[in-house]
Amino acid sequence: MRIRFVVSACLAGIPCRYDGRANTCSAVVRLVASGCAVPACPEWLGGLPTPRPPCELHHERVCTCDGVFLEFASGDFSRFEVK
């Protein structure tokens, strides 16, 4: 059985960051291209759109840049199956 990794989709070159861009890392792109890794975006899996307001963690809660607290902790990986 071959080991495969789940990597950040934006690092794999997929434009899914909050601002609609990618944050491409050539090493991650090579892992995905070789079949050793599968890209996933927790924000997309959790139903958030791209682009979306930038968010950060404040006292274990997620907050947008204009102070709106969002009620989510992680993406929904129940729909994500690696074969």
C-alpha cells in the first residue's frame, strides 16, 4: 500500500486562498503530480467561497478582518475520500 499525503490545495497551485489566488510551492506541486499527495482545501470542504473575507484566530474563535466572528472550526472532510 502506497502512502499518500493530503496537502493544502493552495500550495498545490489551486487558486483557493481567501483572495482567490494560489500560494504555489513547487515541492507540493511535484508531490501531487507524482501521485504521492492529494490537494484539499478545508475552507472549500467546509462550504466557504473563494474569494472570502480574510480571517484569523482570536481566542480559539475565527474572526474576519472587520470583527465578525464566524462559527466554524474546520472543513468537512466527510465528503473527502482518498483512493
